[in-house]
Amino acid sequence: MFGGVFIKNKAMCKYLAILGLLIVILVNCMELYSGESLFAIDTNNMLSFNSFNLVFITVAMVCTLIFFLLSGSDIEKVGANVSEYFALIFFVLCGVCLAATFNTLLILFIGIEIISIPLYILTGSDKRNLKSNEAALKYFLMGAFSTGIMLMGIAFLYGGNPEGSFYISSLNAGQGKMPVMIAIGLVFMLIAMSFKVSAVPFHFWTPDVYDGAPAVFTSFMATIVKIGGFIAFIRLFENSFGSVQPQWQLLIAIITAATLFIGNLTAVFQQSVKRMLAYSSIAQAGFMLLSIFALNEAAKEGLILYAAAYSLATIGLFAILIKMEDYTIEGFNGLGKKQPVLAVTATVFLLSLTGIPLTAGFQSKFYMLMAAVRDGHHQWLVIFAVLCAAISAYYYFKIIQAMFFKEVSLNTTSNNLLLASAETTSTFRGLLIFIAILIIVLGLFPWLLTDWLHYQ
Amino acid sequence: MSITEILFWFLSVLAVGGAMLLVASKNPVHSILYLIITFFAVSGHYILLNAQFLAIVNIIVYAGAIMVLFLFVVMLMNLNADSEPPQKNRLLLYSGTIAGCCLLLVLVAALKQSSTTSQLVEMGGGDAGLIKNLGMALFSDYVFPFEISSVLFLSAMIGAVVISKKEA
């Protein structure tokens, strides 16, 4: 349904993109409130819209809107083909919508591909930069491989279910033991989806790609695309494999634990903030995996909240990071004095990512842990997750410390801070403050978002 | 012997002969040309089996796109009979022959048991492979994925242009 709306926006500049996005958000909200859509298209039951999907799509679109508002001018700096970049981002968003609402494996596959292919291009859009080219090639090869695994999984699932259909509800593996084909298909789908959300045994592409891609696109990739992957993940596993949850729960638990552990531990050792954020996004993915582990109502509410909190904070942080000349932690030294607004908002974002109370990050982590506790199996995972959150405080606080308590080192002073002060406009600062306030409001009143789930 | 049977035997001889020549010829470019003959013959078999769509796709994808790719690679790497290393290892030759014969044996044994051996061609009967049915399914049940995949191709096309365009 949303695909058609996006294609109209093909040749557009920044403002047209923002306008188009606003219209789509309005239409989406209207559907959420009244339950009736602008066009009712018969998709032969291949898409399903319920309040969970629609709230999620709204979150993704609002995040994209904020991303455009904050970083739109930075997209223009990447290269000559500005309108193409915007178009590709819209394609990705269309893919995210499909991935959030799919009802058949066919749509899931197309959605995931629509997400992936523009991303390969965006990663390599900085053509002069060797690192960007390398990242794009690496991402493309690994991504193509995981797509192959996913197709193989779909083929097994299709062959294995008695009705021979692509609809995920009819895949239901039934009670008791799974047939072999379904089990193989399940594991393949698990691998492919874990790759897309960069869970640990399949995370190797993440740091290189996030580091190599232009920072604006990394910001988009680490947030909206990642949460899009998660929504597809949870939809697939809830609707098709929900009844055999005990059989794959341990597998997810192990992946979650490994993701949390390796993501947090390697992030500690990073010097470049951009790379550190890449690892921290792996670690945050570990927390989001808890929702797939638990698969209950609290988990779904938590996932929505987590998606919003994590995306807002990360988009804000990347927007600040882009303004920096120097991506290392030393580059942040003394920011508190020169650019107090930037520093304070960055602190709020970092605190939210850590999960300090009063921020949205805390509430969302709380929901996740609550969901896992309610589930009642594998309780060690909860304790482990809390420990890992404690580790994450170390590297997030390192940046805060650098901003407020360290003096500017002499060699980087001149150009770095001059640049930072020259390029921030008052609207940019105002938007950052707005996001920070949004994060705190969501932290104080999470039901503002989660209540929407029960609206219909 | 009806016309379809004559056609069947003709195509079979063409396919098997092409495949033999493909393996036997020294020049890689000739091998590829023989492979194209084989593909065309197999496509002819598909038509005899009333599977039009498969036949056309086979020609477009295999005989068209993939073969051109093969030719390009061979020509770019400048392979020919001279650059091929002389085959010295006779043991490899023998083991390859034996393995091939084993495969043949297994295939013959398996096909002998199957029930379809008596029917060589299937003209007029069976409509699973007809383009009409495919089109009906594509534009009724699967129209939504069909339309959406156009977005996928559009994004791939735009991406290709973005990647390959010269920066001003």
C-alpha cells in the first residue's frame, strides 16, 4: 500500500522528501486511529495491518522524518546524486513497511531485498573513499550470501508444510516435534534474519560496513533498517513458529547472550566513536533479541519502545558526530565548553542508550527484561543482560567524560572546533533539544507510545 | 513414427551430441557454442512436454544471458587450446571415466523403474506449463508481489546508475 505513495517522490529534493514523508505519516496515523485506510487494496491477504504494525511503521517514519530534518543537508554533501539518495532511502522505508506487515514468505523476501539493495548502494555512495567501496563490496557479498540462505530456508519451509503455501500462518509447525524440513527451514531463516539484524555469530560485516559507509547513511542503517529487521524477525517467529517456541528458545537465548557479550566487550576497546557506535548497535541488538526470546505482550510493547528510544538517540548522536572533524573519542574533548547544547543533548542520548532511569532507554530495557522474566525460561539470560548493560555504561560514559572533564588537546583544537561551531545552525540545535526532550518524555511516560497498541 | 517422435529423437541426438562435443573440444569458445546447441535442444524438449514458459526462460536465461557471460569471461581471460596445460595425469582420466559411468548406471537404473518411460512426448495434454496459466496466477493471486517487485527492480536500476555514473 505504501509502495505506491513512495514512488511519486522519486525526483525530489530535501523539502519534497520531508513533505512526502509527512503526508505518509498522516495517512498512516489516520488509519491507526480510525481503522480505515485511504485506499483499500486487495492484496490477497498477503499483508496484514494491525495496531502493532501500524504503530511500528509510524515509529519508523517519524524517525526517518527526524533523520531528514537533522541530516538532510549532510546527505547533500555526500555526492552529486542527491535525489537518488533520497529515493533510495524511500525505497528502504518501503521495504521496512513491507517487512513489518508481511503475511507470506514471498513478501518477506521482497521486503528484505528492497531494504538490502539500496543499502548496498548507499554504503558505497562515497565513491572516492576506498573504505566506503570496500564496505559496500563486503556488505554486498555477505548480504547476497545471507539472502541465499534465506531463500533456501523459504524453500524448505514451503516443501515442509503439509499445505504447501507461503502464508506464514499456515506454516504452523504444530505441537510436539517438528518435521525435519520445517526445522531446517527454521534454522536457515534464523541465520538469515540474525545476519540482517547483526546478531553475533553473523555480525562480522557490521563494524566494517558502519565504519566505511558515509556517516549519514550509517545513522540510517543503524536505526531504521535495524529495527525494520527486528520487526520482520518477531513477526516471522511469532506467527509461524510461535507454537514450537520451546524448541528454538535456547538457540535464541545463546545468540542473545553472545550478541550482548561480544558487542559490549569489543565496544569497550574502540577508539573511534563511529566504530564504537557500530559495536554498541550490535549490543543493543542483543537487547532487542530479548523480545524475540520472550514473544509475549510485554515483549512487543518493549520492542516498539526500544525501537523508538534507540533510533532517536542514535540518530541524534550520529548527527552530532557528523559535525565533528575527528571521529575519535579525543575529538569530543572539551565539547562541553565550546558547544554546550550539543554536549548536553549528546549526554542525554548516551544516557538513554545506557539505560539510565528517566530516559526512554531505561524504560525500554525495563520492558525487555520484564518480558524475559515473565517468560519464565532461561532466567540466567536476564542477569547476564543486566551485567552487559553495566559494561555498556563504561564506554558511553567515556564520551561524556571526554566532553565535560577533559581539556582540548592542542593538535586537534583548531580545525575541529572551528568546524563544529561554524556548522551548527539554531534549527539544528533546536531539533537536538527536541529529540532529547522526546526521549525524556518517553522515559517518564512510556504509555504514550504503548497505549497506541491497544487503540483498535 | 509420428512427427513428434521424429522431433524428439532429433532433439535428443542434438542434445547428447552437443554435450559430447562440448566435453571433447579443445577450444573453450567452441565448447561454449556446443553448450548453446545443447540448451536449445533441451528447450525444444520442454516445448514437446508442453512447458512453453520453461522453454522460453531456458533460452532467454541460459542460452542468452549466462552463455554470453561465459563467452565474455573466456574471451577476457584469453583462453584457448595453447594455454591449456597438457593433461598428464592418466589416473585422473581413468577415475573420471569410471565416475561418469557410475553416474550413468545409477541414472539408467533409476529411470528404468520409473513409470514415465513409455511416454516420450506430451503434446496437447497437461496445462501446467502454459504461459496463460502463469499469467492468470501472476495477475490474480500474486499481483501484489508482482507489482512490489517492480519497486525492487527500480531501486536496483537507480542504484546501478548511481554507482556507475561519473562524479562531476
